[in-house]
Amino acid sequence: MAANPRDIIIRPIVTEKTSDMMKDNKYTFQVAMGANKTEIRQAIEEIFNVKVVNVNTIRVLGKTKRMGKYEGKRSDYKKAIVKLAEGNTIPLFEGM
């Protein structure tokens, strides 16, 4: 895939559900569609300097939306739920 880890990790996903998952040391990110679990693990460990225990990925299909008679579609994306080792945290999410 990509050599740069910042091309793999697109953005964090922060919702009520993902905020509850942070108590279990699980963090959610939107990732590149072509990224696999090994690349996601290496990118998270390199960017945030943490130890990753487990990576789960989900492909999310974009919703069809209408504006009057016009119909469009949101983009598909891939998200990854990353479980960190005990004692590791990502400071980006702290205070949310």
C-alpha cells in the first residue's frame, strides 16, 4: 500500500459509541480502502508510539441521499477499531 502511515490513517471517528469504547482501550479510525490490518497496525504504532493488540476492520457502504428529484450517493469508506495494550493511550482522544 502506501509508504507513509498518514496516507493509511485518514481521520479519527469520534461518536458516542466510540467514546464508550475508549474505556476498553479501543479507538476508531477511518482508514484507506486498500489498507489491510497489518498496515493499519504498523501505521498506528508509528504515528502514536503505542502498542497495538488487535485490529478489526469494517467496510461501510455510503448511503443514498436525495435532494428533491436529484439522487446522489455518499462515498464508501473503511473504518478500523484498534485495541491498544494495557497502559497505552492516544492523547488525541483525551478530553473529549
